[in-house]
Amino acid sequence: MKYTFPLAAVIALVLIAWIGSNIPGMQYLFGIVIPYLAIATFIIGFCYRVVQWAKSPVPFRIPTTCGQQYSPLPWIKQNKLEAPANTSQVVARMFLEVVLFRSLWRHTKAEIHDGPKLTYESSKWLWLFGLMFHYSFLVVVFRHMRLFLDPVPWFIQVIEFGDGILQIGSPGMYITDATIILGLVFLFGRRLITRNLRYLSLANDYFPLFLIFGIAVTGIMMRFYFRTDVDIVAIKRLAVGLATFQPVIQAEISSLFYIHLFLVSVLLAYFPYSKLMHMGGVFLSPTRNLANDSRMRRHINPWNPDIKPHSYASYEDEFREFMVENDIPVEKELPPKAE
Amino acid sequence: MYDSGKIIPGLIIFVLIITFPIWYNHGDAGEVPKLELPKDAKQCVQPVAEIRAKHMQLLNQWRDEVIRDDERAYFEVDGRMFQKTLQNTCMECHKSKVKFCDTCHDYTTVNPYCWDCHLAPVETE
């Protein structure tokens, strides 16, 4: 099974951090050294990947269109979002793609029925749970900024207030704690349950799901269930210390915290090497970010060799001697030989 | 590199956002809050590690028992009887909300809704 290896890998990572953080002195490795290496790998790797992509020429317009393209004929109405003809329309299309995952809205489910008959049916679940997962993750990241920023800026407090607005229990439950788990369960479940998707899914599809699931679960456990030694003041001092290059571990912190931090570090370091790069990749997708203007502008392939025009007359001038020698008819005879 | 006019500014914005905590804190790790502990009491209703980690759960439990289930029974710690109340038990020793509760809560921006209903003790200098 393709999900057993990634599952075992995440369990192994948990055990490494669990056992490792209990060895005296190793807290500095898991709390300071590894997070620094991870964030450096993330930033450098991310930029490197984007620059590598930017070096690949995209010679022709290859947008995926699914609407009427621009026509100078006034009675033909252009679909500006699905077949953008200029930059501002592309920007609108990209904005909706990045912010609302518009292309997932078109997601369809293909099924074979008796007959045999192939049917396609609209399936918005992936869009719904995908959006839910991504926004939950974003809010969770923003919420965590309260541990990295001192003093905490107002907009982080606003986000945190909104996320905890249900005021359920104490410490208060966050909406995104539930929705990120719900999103992950769906994204994992669809790979298990849909037969064709199970066939397509690889270890590197399951690994990030398990990893993020592990991060979310350890976070939830720390906040609600295993609070002993989760010293939030010491954790904030460490986090602010990491951001100011003066990290200090001033108290004994629960292993659960080091497991959580280690899994986050692994996620950050793994990010540039993985499919998670769709975070940067969505902006660089030629099928989305190009205008459908092939019939309005001439796009020249940047690696075309520089070929000078070569007329037949000049060709014959160049090779006349050999052509005559081989009895190939020529338009202009050789000049008479000077004796 | 193609489209560097768009991609390089995009990457710079990305890196600035990711490193936001570095330039927001501008190298100042700040002060860790210092609690003012009560001078006349030696012991809390639970061991320090317990109460530090789980005081909010205990207070919630008290609230549910007292307000919802009408279980106002006193409980005993080391021969002393305590009432299940934030104002009369906790704040009896921890006289100042500002110097006790708020120090850690402000540092980590925890905003408990205790004081939506309870009256905070009058702060004496």
C-alpha cells in the first residue's frame, strides 16, 4: 500500500523528536538548530525552485480556456475570465484562482455505468474541502504569529478573536482546529475511497497529508489535552528568540512541543522539494497566467536561431558554379571565363 | 530568466512576508513577564505545575459545577476549606489582576472571558 510508507515515515519522525527531546541537551537541537536549518531550506529552496521555473521559456500562449475568446465582431461576447485577452483580465483570473480556487469549481467526477456509459458529473466537494483546508491552515499560521511577535499586532489579535469566537471550553476552541482536520480527513479519504484516485496517488501525495495531520493533532493535543509542561511563556520566549536570533530555552518544555516543532521543521524543509510548491507554482502556471492572445500578437519562440532571409537568387549566386557542374538548370549562367 | 520584472518582486514580497517576525521584532527579544506571587500564601489549591498548566480548565469546571449544576460544596486543601470561586478564592491571594493574571495573558495575547461577568478586584498600588 502506497500510504503505509509515508505513514511509517511520519511515525518515525514523531519518535525521533519524542526520544530525542528527552535526551538532555538535545532540546537545543530540536528547538533551535533544526528550526533554523528548516526555515533556511524553505526560503532558499523556494526561491531556487521559482527561479528555475522562471528560466524555462514559455514560447507560446498555452492558457487553458473554457469560454469564448475575444472577437472583434461586436455580437460575439467574450468570456473575460475563461479566455482572458489582456493582462488585467489575466490578473482577475489569477486572483480568483489563487483566492477562491476557481478551477476546482469545475472539478468533475467521471463514472462508468452499465452500457458501458461514461458520465461526468459536477463534484464540488474537492473545491469545498480544499478551500476549507487551505484557509484553515492560513488562519492557523496567522494565529501562531502571536508566539513570534512581541508585541502582538492588532490584526493577529483580530484573526485570533474571530477564530475563537465560539468561546467553547477553556482554553477556547478554535474553529480552524476543527476545519483543518475535517479538510485533511476529506483530502485523505478521497484518495482512499475513489478508485481511480487511489491508483494515481503516490507516497508523496500521502506524506504531506500525514505530516500536516501530525502537526495539527500534536497542536490540538498540546492546547486541550496534554497541557502539562506546555509552558506558553517559555515557548513564546523561544519563538521570539528564534525571530530575533537570541533563542533561549528557559524552562523544561513538554516533548509534545518538540514533536510539533520538529514536524513543522520537516514540513518547511520538505516544502521546496515537493508538490507543496504549488504555493509558488500556482502563480507560475502558464495555463493560467497567460493571456489568450495568440491571434492578436505574434509570440516569437525565444530560442529560435537567428535565421537571415536567403533568397533563391542569392542561393544561386552562392552555388552557381557547383550547380552548373552538376547540370542543374540555373536562371543566370556563369559569366564567361576570362581567358 | 524570463519575466524577471514580475517574478523577482514577487519573490522579494514572499521573503519579506516569511521573515516578517525578524524585522517586526527588530532584534529585541523583549522581556519575559514576571509574576507577582502572593506574599502571605505558600500554596495554591493545586501543585504549581498543575495549576499553571490547567488553571483555565479548573476555572471552567468550577463554573460549570457552581452555575450550571449548583454544586457549591467547599473543597479541602491541606486542612483549609476553599470555595469554588475565582473572585473569592483565587483573587483572595492573587490580589492584583494586572500584576498576576495579565502579565502572562498579555504576553501571549490570551483574552479569557472571565471578566466579561466577574468584577476585577480594585487595583491597589
